Amino acid sequence: MEATRPDVVLQFLREVGSHLKRPATLFIGGSAALIVLGKLSRHTEDIDVVDEVPEELRQEHDLLHRLAGRYGLHLAHFQSHYLPSGWQERVQSLGRFGILEVHAVDPHDIFLSKLFSPREKDLDDLRMLAPQFGRDVLAERLRRDAAALIGEERLARVAERNWYVVFGEPLPM
């Protein structure tokens, strides 16, 4: 399947922003944010919004349905408790798209959130991202910002396996 291009994600956001009647803010993570930031090249169908899609957008059912058909992208969401602590202070502005303000979660924070995911596509993303970030930087962020995630036994087991697959060593906690 063809990789999702950064410009397509940005065009989708521009079109969403041009139809809004009230200002809204999105914090996006996941693969779409990594694609726009030039850190990942692969296909995605989702633009993952932190916590929930704002009400201003959730109410635009017809618009979102039409855009999904045209761009092949949907607005989805994930819970912020799967992000490392302090993620809000590290977001990067992607700009204003009409009256829609969009921020991307920091790529290192996205890496750490994917570290705790059991999904194979997230493990594949980790494998592609690791050489760009470096093991030591990621290990420091993990120790400093991911204690709450490591504290959940199920998530810790997933992170241990994923770290071992990517780096060939035990999780540095």
C-alpha cells in the first residue's frame, strides 16, 4: 500500500479547518504526526487525536465522512495516559489551518507510547524510528517520564518485549 504523504495529512487538516464554524485545537500523535514531522514513511488511515476529537469536529459527521472518502483519513483518538508525563510541554505547533490549531506530540513521546503497544505495526514503527533517536536518549526519557506506564504490569511486559526486539537488551529501568 502506498505511503501516506505529509502534504495529504496537511491538506486534510486545512480542509477540516476551513469548514469549522468555531475555533478548535487538536493535539495529534501516532503515525500521522510522525509522517508530517518527516520521521516515518508508511500508510496510515488515522489521524490520532489525544484524548478526544473536539466536539466542534465530532458534530461534523457529513464533513468527516466525505473527507474520509476523499483523503483516506479518519480522525481517531487515543488516551493521554498512554503518553509519558510532561508530554504537553513538548508538543510542536503544526500551525493554524483556518480556525483549527494543530499541535504534534513530540516524536520521542510517540516512540515511548508505541513502546507500550502490543500491536505489530507499532513495533514496526519502533524499529524504523530507533536509529533516528538513539538508544541513550530514549532510555533517559523512559526512566524520567514513563514511570507510570512501567508501573502497569501488562504495559511493562509489552515494553520489555518491544525494547528487547528493537535494541537486543533488557528494558533500562
